[in-house]
Amino acid sequence: MERLDKLLSSTGRWSRKEAEQLIRSGRVTVDGVVAARREEKYPDDAVITVNGEAISAGGYTYLMLNKPAGLVSATEDPRQATVLSLLPEHLRRVGLFPAGRLDRDTVGLLLLTNDGPLAHALLSPVHHVDKIYLAEVEGVLEESDEAAFREGMVLQSGLHCLPAGLERLDESRALVTLHEGKYHQIKRMLAARGKPVRSLKRLTFGPLELDQSLGEGEWRPLTGEEIGALQEAVKPGRP
């Protein structure tokens, strides 16, 4: 059982104060009945609507962030600013963490959540959740680079990289599809081909696509459909 205002704020869409205002204005229903008091407690599976729209209020928060360069993908760091510094105070208190990491200078799609089981499943090699990146390199990309990625690579350090996708867009840009997420993997694979990375941007994470309306440093809550697609992607028995 949880307070209604806390259930609303846990979605990441409203602060506790904004949730209180919604409840006072009669815009919130619980199991078909207009809610009257913010302190009333309900179970996580209660059907809650705001302005007639059903919301997910299971105690978890899911945010899509368009990560800018210069921030580390961590919950805290004694020396550098983290991606959580972009969020308002009420969201920094609900235990959010990045589901996977982007390098400090890599930009693009980053999922922030406090749903540990889902994040673990999305990152597990068991489920093979693909990630697609836009890479810009020094030098000229060639068909042989595509073939090397397609076949998989063993780097000079001994690191074994699974087969990956490399689709040339022009001589210096390509879409890279990873089925795993080893440390600096794209940069290391392209460097091994003599094509150092100039810039890297993540466009997708499994079924989740970067919202092109988000500027760098901006974020929004995931929709119910997006959350459902992520959960579906890691269901047991899926290929």
C-alpha cells in the first residue's frame, strides 16, 4: 500500500506537489472513483487515471534521457557530474540509475530507472538486446570493415567481440549494431580497423528509440507502450 501522491510522483511525470494539485482538482481516479485525498493509500496494482489516461504506478520510474557529452553514466561520482544531475530533486530521490552505460563523451539514448529486475534482464547477454549507434570516424569506411564486424573480431588485447552490424551511411558515418556491451567496444573495434571514432550517439536500446524531439540533456517519462515493449523484449522464451 502506498500514498496516492507518492504513486503519482513515482511515475516521473509529476512532483508530489503537482500530484496533490491534480488530486484536489478532481482529475485523478482510482479504480473508477474520483480520488479525494492525496494521503489515501492504495496497492501498486490499483487502476489509476489522470485526465482519463491510465498510468503505470507500480512503484517504478522509467525515463528516457538524451545524454549530452561531459556527464558520466553513474548515480554518483566524487569528481565528475553524473547524468542524474539533469533531473529535478524529486526524481533524484527515487533510486534511479542508468540501465547500462554510455561513455562520458558518448551521447544519445540512456534509460534511467529504479526497476532493477528489468534493467538486469535488458543487460543480460541471455536476452541479446541490441543497441544501435551512429558512429562518425576518421578515415574512410570500406566494405572490408563491414565484413570484419559481421564476422566478429579478436582485438590485439585478446578481447573477443561477437559479430556486430556495421552499415555504412557515407565514407565516414555508419550505423553500428551491438548484441553485447563490452567496455568501449565500438571505439576499440573501429580503432582496430584504423578508423578512430570522432563521435558516437546511441539511437536505440532494444525496442526503445531515442525521441528525436528531445534535445541533448532533456528527458521524458516512458509511455506505457514503451515500458511494455521493454518488458516484452526480455520475456522468457523469446529468441
